[in-house]
Amino acid sequence: MNEDRKDNNRDKMMRIAIDLIASRGYKSVTTLEIATAAGLSEKTLFRNFGSKQNLLEAAFGRFHYKEEMSRIFSERLVGELHADLLLISRNYHEIMNRNRKMILIGLKEAENLPGFLENTSEHPRQLMAFLTEYFKRMSAEGKLIETNAELQAFSFISMNYGIFLSDLVEGTRFPGLSLDAVIEESVRTFVRALTP
């Protein structure tokens, strides 16, 4: 089997697992059901992932924001606090909302998946490291007040995660507030507090 086909089969199994587990729960979905829905054998699933939990953890690794955020920090930031934080926030929310089912699984099923949260927390840890270095650099360039860069990174991530959680179940955002308006105002407030 060539590598492209193997990768496509892996992605297909991961997406199907997310859909099935999100709708019925981790314990209710079998590896046979996932493989059958993907048009593959259960043996193929085990050969690729070893277990249902490994499959789910691979899905988090593949579809969550680590890679996309890495590209944003290395290629797209312009060194202007408002523009950069707005770009980061908008992309964070786009990725998180695209992966809404996966995030719900992580929140609902953590007790059924030993070690799952530890294995999937790589994404927020990496984002925090990127933001911390960004804030240090901006401070060194005189574009940010002298502050604890790590605490600011944590605050920025927490603010965005809180915004995401307030809208995790579709239609529950406060009436009359668009996501983009909330992101814009939050970033504006954050920038105003950190600008020299």
C-alpha cells in the first residue's frame, strides 16, 4: 500500500472515530464499527493505531492546532501587537470550532481515557511557549510593557479558551454578540493593557 493511501485511510478512520464517539460516547463505539464505517478491516485499524484510544489521540495530534499555529508564528506575524494577536485569536477560534466534536470528546470522555489529557495537552503547551517567546521579543523591541511574558501568554490563551467554551454548544453565545466582535474587543483590550 503506498504512503498516500495509507495516510488517507488513517485520516478516514480518525474522522469517523471522532464522528461516532462524539455522537455515541467512547465506550459505546467499537473498533470494528469504526473500521467498518471507514470501509476497512479492524485489523487495519489495529495495525495503524493499536487501540481505540491511540486512534483518538492520533486524531487530536493530526487535527488540532499545533501545526497550524507553528506556521502562523514562524511565517505570518508582522511584529505589530494588535494585528498579530488578532491573527492568532481568529485562527485559534477557526481551528477550535472546526474541531468542536473532538474538543467535546476530550472534555466528556477524559475519565474513560487514562493519560489522554496529558497526551493531548501538547497543543496548549506549545501555544503558550510560542506566545511567551513572542511577548518577550515584543518587549525587547519596546513594543510591549515590561511584564511577565509567561503569565501574559497564559492569560491570552485562557481568554480565548473561555470565549470558545462559552460557545461550545452551538447557539449558546450571548445573544447579539458575534464571535468576531468578541475577538476584536478582547484583543483590543489586551493590547491596550500591554502597549507602552
